[in-house]
Amino acid sequence: MLILGISAFYHDSAAAILRDGEIVAAAQEERFTRVKHDSGFPKNAVAYCLEAAGASLSDVDYVAFYDKPFIKFERLLETYLAIAPKGFRSFAMALPVWVNEKLFQKKLLRDELKALGGILVPEEKILFSEHHQSHAASAFYPSPYEEAVVLTADGVGEWATTSLSVGRGNSLEILKEIHFPHSIGLLYSAFTYFTGFKVNSGEYKVMGLAPYGEPRYAQTILDNLMDLKPDGSFRLDMKYFDYCGGLTMTSRKFDALFGMKPRAAEAPLDQRHMDLAASIQAVTEEVMLRLARSAREQTGLRNLCLAGGVALNCVANGKILRDGAFDNIWVQPAAGDAGGSLGAALTAHHWHLGNERKIPNAQDSMRGSYLGPSYDQADIEARLTAAGAKFETLSDDALIEQLADGLSSEQAVGWFQGRMEFGPRALGGRSIIADPRSPAMQKTLNLKVKYRESFRPFAPAVLAEDVSDWFDHDRESPYMLMVADVREERRIAMTEEQKALFGIEKLNVPRSDIPAVTHVDYSARLQTVHRETNPRFHALISAFKERTGCPILVNTSFNVRGEPIVCTPEDAFHCFMGTELDMLAVGNCLLRKPDQDPSLKRDYKDAFELD
């Protein structure tokens, strides 16, 4: 049985496909269209999933969509009626889109699928899952647990913004929900907007900025913006927000409370912005900790699964893990709306059709999240040749040896291998990698390769068997969704003069033996690399360890700011030629920058709209 899952028409459109309940393929539409957070119908992702399954649309038994548009429209109407006549402008802007497209989504889906596959999918084959049901399903069903608590938190689905579920076998029951407009995701997005970053895109920047500040506004948030209960439930005071009826996230009362106006995009950051970031991060962590503790107390279960956009807050995830309320935590790597496509398909298979669930024997059933397209060696060579690339084709061992030599001499490398990752993180399939021991590497990669803000941290990809030798972490973290501290003996103590520095001034102070991946608070966003799921990446890090004694590489996504992660060999070559990367490995092809035709160099710094 084939089930195709689709998420679309809001942001991060994606498709996923199951065969007899097993995940075959999944991908975001943005990777194919090269439009960041593409919200359109994911025709390219659907076509890829069908190809990966060796199927045509006529072979698909069910198509599952990740939310229920009629209930969403009900929320739109009820919200407007509750605040009318305020909010008429935003309501008037949204209504034509709903009437013309979103309200009749079954017809729209059938039309789009017909244009793609040449057949009209019968109405009874199209299923709709509620938004938070899709998120919860994406977290529980692929997890390695027979039973678990499932905590989902995001901006908003239909009505739910936070939900607590219990999964057992193939059943998944939602026990509690917090409803719009009260949303921890939207609260975080309000501060994303207020600190000058893009909503639904820049939240991770706020998380990265937080350690440079002090949470001096945290109590202000708790005293004024929200009423937070001991069990983690909360209500927001909506007079400070404008997302219900306005065109911005915050109101003038919000400005007055914090004594400043929203920062303009790309304007300089000052200490107040860093303190705001630290404050909302601290409040979010407290909310998630209380929710997790009360879930443990209510259910008695020892396993926790997380999904929804808030589950991408790896700092909060690490705090929940170290808090100890749960023995085990598993986070869906595509925790945002893209993962809803997978959750919808899994809901159809297990909940709608009642099929039994096979508990995976390995880490989980996500295949390391390597679920996107791959390219065989002959195809890679043909594509690179057509693009004008100059390369040498090496054996597996020779490729690893030359790359390890380059990395140990502080060269930055583009790494394009195997299947593309599903979700927002590069996990060693479409990565930029470098030496974490270099004190200058974080700034070099940010400013000369990624063309992004200097404060943003990079993640360590560490051999799974060595993780506890370098970090205060003793378990797997394959999806870069847990933060842990660098071990005390690996740290470099700060001088009194360095301790007196403020904000971004702290950036250039080496904090450990691996300064390129150590944040200013001695933390790191971990990816454990496993021989079973990515043997080639594991082999490369092992070769680097042989040369340096360090079982870690810097791992960041293969793209520049505002660009989706590269998908094809051509994407990789263009990004290579548009940045100051030194080497590029695509399959067994090795490219060096000095060998390339300089006329193919691209101006990548301004090629994409800033995120």
C-alpha cells in the first residue's frame, strides 16, 4: 500500500511517501524550486517521492493532507468576529485567498495532482488530518518507543497551538490542547519580529543570539505578557499583540512595555536586543519544562516525543533532557510544517486504516532523515561536466584521505553525498564542513562562506562513540536537536578582562579546544554521526581524528544566507563558485577552487532574498 502525504499552502511545503507503513522518501519543495520556505503545491517533491517509490500517481492508495482547511477558516472567521471591526484590513486581505483557494482544498489538491500525474484522484482517496495530529504522528510513529508522551508546540494549526498526546502501539490520543491566540510559538515569533528577524524563518537566530544577552526582561514577560501556570498551561494578554487582527506581530503597548520600537531588518544589534532574545528564550524553556514535567506526572510514561516548530529549539530540548523527568527523548528532525506531510501519511496508515505499527530496532524509522534525492556517480560526472566544473574522480579511500588532509589544514569543504536530508538541518548529506579547532573558523564561515550574521553558531558533527569524551552528553543526538555543554576539561577559562566584555564582543574569545563550535555559554548543538546511517561521513571524521586527535568537524548547511540547502550537483557547484569554499566533494568527484574557470564565479552574496 502506498500513501502520499502532503503539506502545503502556508510555509515549508513538502511531500512524503510510505510503502506499507515504511518511510520511502520525503523532501521539501524549496529544495527543488530554490525558493526558501516555498509554500506552493509541492509538485516537485511529490514527483520525486513517486519516483523514489517507483510508482505513478495511479498506484497511490491514499493522499493525506496535513491539516483541515475548514476548521482553519472557522478560526479566521471567529477571530475576526471576536475583535470586529478591528482587524478588517487583514481579514479583507485573507478572505479572497481562502474563498478562491484554501477553502476548497480538496478540489485544489485533485486539480494539482491531475496536472502532475494525468489522473483525477477519487475524492474518497483524499484524507485530511488535523494539524497537531500530523505533528504528533510524525513524532511518535517513527520513534523507537512502544509508548510515549507526545508534546507538540508551534504557532497555530487549526485552533491548537500546544497539545499533549499519548501514543501506544498504533494509537495516538490527544489529551489536552491550548488554543489560539494563546501560543508559545507565536510569542517567540513576536520577539523574532521585534528583534528585527523574519517570522517563520528567523526564530533560530533569536535562539543563537540569546547567549550574548542576559534574561533581564524575563520577569517582565511573565508579569505582563502571559499568565503561566505551574503545569505549563498559559494565556497571553492580547493587548500587547497584533497578530489576531493586524498586520504586525506586536502592538504599541508592546513597544511601550519594553521602551523601544521594533528593530528594523539588518539594523545594528545592541545589548537590548540580545537581552530580549535571552529573555524570551528563558521563558520558552520554562514553559516547555513545566509542560514536560506535568506530562510526566499526568501519564507516568518515561518516553517523550517532540514535534512542532518549537521542538526545533534545541536549547530547550537539551534543558528538558537534563531535567530528568523523562528517561528518553526523541525529536522529529522535520519538526516544522514540512514534517506534517510525513505525519499526515502516518496518521492515514495507522489511525485511519488501523494498521499495526512496527517498532524500529535501530535508532528510529527515519533512516537518519536521509530521505531526499541522491545521484549515482555517472550522473554526477555528467552534470558537473555540463556545468563547466573541473574535477578528478577518486576512489573512496583516496577521496577521504585528500579531504581529511585539506580539513586539517583549515580548508573549508562543500560535502555533497548520498541522499538529501529531510528537515531544516544538514546532517552530512548536504553540508559545509571545516576544522572546529580553528579560532577563526566561525567568523570565516559566517562572513566569507555563508554571508550571514557573525554571531550565529555552528554545530559539531562528532563520532557517536566519542561524544561523551568531549561533551556533557552520553546518548545519541543524530538530528542536531539537542544542546549540551563542552566538557569542563576541554574549556578555556576566561580572563577577568574577557568576562567584562558585553554582547558580540564575546564572539572572538576562544572558549574551548574546539572554538568554532563552542557557543559563548560553552554550549554546542550536537550531531552524533553513526556508521550505520552515514558510513562515508563517519569515515571522513574518523580520518580527521587520525590526523588531529579530534573526532569532530564543523557541520553547517550547504547554502548561503537566504538560499535553500543545495539539492543537485549543479546547485552544489554554483554555491561552491559563489563562495570562498576551498574544496568540493560531490560523490567521488573532488573539485579544488584554483582549478576552476574563474569566469564561472557567481555573485552569491546578493543572489537570494535575506532570511
